[in-house]
Amino acid sequence: MLALKRVKEIVAVLFFAYCVSFVFKVPFYFGAYIATPQLLAGALIFVLVLHAVNSRGSRLERMVDAIPLLLGLPGILFIAFFYEQALDYEGYGFLDEKGVILSFSLAVALLILVYRRTTWAMPALIITLLFFVRFQGYLPGLLNGVGYGFDRLGFSFYLGSHGIFGVPFKIASTVLISFIVFGRMFQIAGGGKWFLDLASWLLGSAPGGIAKVAVIASGFFGMISGSPSANTASTGAITIPMMIRTGYRPAFAGAVEAVASTGGQFMPPVMGAIIFIMAEWLEISYSSVALKAALPGILYYVIVFSTIHFEALKKNRPVMVREDVVPLKTIVKTGWIYALPLTVLVLFLLVLQYEPEESVFFAVPVLIACSYLSSDRSIRLTPGRIYESIVGAAETWLTVGAVTAAVGMVIGALTLSGLGVKISGFLIQISGGYLFVMLIMVGLASFVLGMGLDSIPCYITVAILTAPALIKAGVPDIAAHLFVIYWGMASFFTPPVCIAVFVACGISGARVGETGLHAIRLGVGVFLIPLAFALHPALLLMGSVPQIIVTTILAAVAAVAVGSGLSGYCLKPAGWVQRLMLVAGAVLMILPDWSTVALGVMGIAGAVIWQWVQLRSSRQGA
């Protein structure tokens, strides 16, 4: 077993070295021209090998985990070493018998691999869509099409530019592995504890401060980790017991963690690495996506914070004692070593506009150097800890790499058939052309498609199948893509699947149903905010400056009103009519007609004035 563990570690380190050489184009400096699909083929070999050596379970399970390597290796090696022969197929647009065998053996290998690394849901979706493309001639109505044989279908996902060796797997093999390694090193160097201390100093003594601290810490690391469930497990191990100890119910504490961890996928500058794929997909700059996504992400957390704040006031939650909080002087003294690498990362990303994978590799050596400037030897990034980070990151990345490669089959097949466009037309047709109805339908479809998927495969799936319907209906591209990822990621804390809630309940000991209900209340912004920016693009900084300012102010008012109404407290405990006025007013402000916006503002103002009059009367009576 010790020898196998060493083999796993060596393969992981070799894989990371390969990715670094890929990012910085090392072969080109030695006069070797290697096409991108060939380089990606090398990365895919590491995926299969890593899966085989990381196999766990019985002897039979380990044998099953070796099957993808045996099935997929011939097809990958053909791309890696005989790419010129592979290019000959492009002149025809279909494969011969040898090509069909190579492509579909690789496809089966990836489906088995994804099933073993995740669940049956993703392979089932891929197989269903491939069958739809193959037998499109038998589909009814608008979805009917030509239908393509295995030679054309195999060519589309094996050698097509949108297939297995396309953009998603390229992003995974360069950007995602880089950020996962950085996140691991940052955590080992004590960055998580420092950020928790900083959040505690800022908000610990405010109403609901413990829960707000958990939201900030979990949101920050959820943004980097790229997996709400994994982040719930890691930061939740600290934040959930901390909230329970200070009087929060276990179900509420678990819901706070699940909702905050999911929200990290909506917040720039990283968005769980979704932002990098989105920028490539939409062919716009990274900085443009980051700026447009920032305000909706902030509004999501405004609703979470407001709900927690008013809940704390209503139930008189205890706050952290100042003596228990690390002093600001200590936080600043120890924290600059974490702030500096983050500053370098943002500088290269946003100011100098380097590629994301290059930017993070400039931040890594700064983080390592800064860790040695700390007097605490336990957080120094020694060669052994760096080695540990790389090995752990490779194991974490393995699932992402497998899924992004497998999803390429769907992208290639749908690009060939145009079925994605037909699905969009189908949604437009049954919505009757009403944009608000279509938004709800697309949102529900994205929610269902996102069930059980991590952030990257969730985004890719909904971007292929549901976002085109909104774009075709006139919604701006960036708004459509952000809309579907919000609704798709909602399944992480919304029953019945709610993976992040299951993880949180494993820590808190609370019931899943109760925790899920609290999570829906806290995270309701995941449904409301995308409706708002789809109908009011000014929230994505699209429009005139006065329009953006007015829309932002109104959105902030609506966000606070939602939190107030759902928690049942404004200036004082609110009755059900007042709660209804607050929530309904906020919902009316989402609609595009300015008359309904004005009506919503009046409803919120009426509830606040009503509470103020009641409060004043009770004080005079006292």
C-alpha cells in the first residue's frame, strides 16, 4: 500500500509539472511545435492514470477502475502521436471504421470514469443527448432533424473543435488546476484562519455576527474551491459548530453554511473558476465578465446578510464578546502575508490582464515567500507542504478533468445537430413569447439539469441547453449565462438533491428537510436576482450611469426588504400582512414595468411606515 501511495503522489506531481509546461508553452522554447489537442491528449492520459491509481474499494472495484485506462488509451494516443493522420479526417467530416472504434471506445471510457467519480446522473444525461442526436429523425415536431450516423457523431466529439479536446477540458487542464493548487497552498499557509479572524473582527459584535462571519469566510473559500459541497465540508467543520455553540439551531447553522458556500460560485474574481470558462465561451475579456457579475453577486449576499441580521434582532441572538475576537493589530501584523499574494493575483488578472493560469502562477511564489516571513513555523510552505498541496489538488481536480472531457461529447454532438437551438426554439414556442414566462421555464429547466452536478459541469450543461433560449429571446449573452448558472446552482441547497445541505447536516446533526427549508429562505436570492438582472440589464452595468445608479439603489432596497420580510422583523417584529407587503413589494420591483416598480416601492414604504407608527405608539403608551 505504501508503494501504491508513492505511485499516486509521483503521478500527481508529474501531472502538475506537465500542466505548468502547458501553461508556459515550454515545448515551443525547445523548437517543438505541438498542437493544442495533442497537449490536451497528454493531460487526458493523466486523467485516466490518476483515476486508476486512486482507485479505492474492493478488488473488483479496482479492476473496474482500470477499464477506462485500457479502453481510452488507444484513442488518446492516436491524437497525441498521430495527429497529422487524424487531421486527414477533417477533409471528409466523418470517421472510418478505425476512427469510429477509437472515438467510441474513448467515449465509453469517459462515461465509466465519470460514473465512478460522480453518480449516474451525468453519464445518463450525456447518453440521452447523444441518442437524441443519433435518432433525431424520430423526434416529434420542432425537435425533429436529420439524425447522424456514428461516423459523423464520433467525428464531432472526437476531432471537432468543440469536442472532448475542446475549451472546457483546456480550461480544466490549465486554469482550474492552477487555482486549485493555489487554494490548497493558501489554506495550508493559514489563510483560512486569518480570513475567519478578520471577518470576526469586522462583524463578530454585530447582530447575527457569528453567522455573518461564517457567510464571509465560506463565501470567500467557496469562490476559490469551485465546489459548494466540498467547501461546506471544509469551512463548515469550523463555522457550523461555532454557530451552534453561540445559540443557533443546528438546522439554521447548516443552512447558512450551505447557502454561503454556494454563493461563492457567483462572486468574482474567481466564481469557482466558472468565470474563466464563461469568458472563453462568450469571447469577451475576463475583466468584463468580472465587472458585470459583481453587483448580482453582492446582492445575493445582501439578502443573506439581511435575513440573518433581522433574524438575530427578532430572536435577540448573542454576539461575540470583544475579548474573544483577535485584535486588529494582530490580524494586520500576521495577515499581510496573505493579502500580498491575493493583491498580486488581482493585479495580474484585472490590471495587467494576464491569462488567469499565468496570473495565479505569479501569485504562488509570492505566497510561498511570504509564508517564510511569518514567525509561525507551522504555516510555512516548506517543500513537503508544497508537495502535499500538489498531490491533494491533483486528486481534487481529477473529477473536474473527467467531467469537462466527457461534457465535450455533448457539446460536439449538439453543435453538429443543432439540437440545442431546437430546444431553445421549443422553450420559446411553449412560453408563448412572454419573456417572464420563459425566464421561469428556463430557470426551472436549469434547476433540474443542475441537480447533482458540481459548478463547472453544471455551468457547461445549462449553457449548452438552456441559455440559448434566452439569447434567442433577446436577453444579452452575459445575462443569459449568469441567469442559468444561478438557477442551476440552486439545486445545491434546494431539496430534493441539495448536496451542500446533506454535507452540512452531516456536521450539524440536523434534519435535511428542516435545514433545506432554512436554506431556501436564506438563499431565495438565487431565484430572484437572476430574474432582476435579466429584466433590468443595468444591474450588469449595461446602460447609462444614472440608470445604473437608480437601478442599483432600488435593487438594494428590494434585497433588504426580502430579508426583512422573510425573517419577520423590520423596526420591530412584523405581522404576516407586513411581511407580505415587504416580500411582495420586492418581487414587484423585479418586473420591468416602472409602474410595478413604483407599486413595489410603495408597498415596502407602507410596511416600514406602518411599523414606525406602531413602534412610536407603543413607546408613547409605555
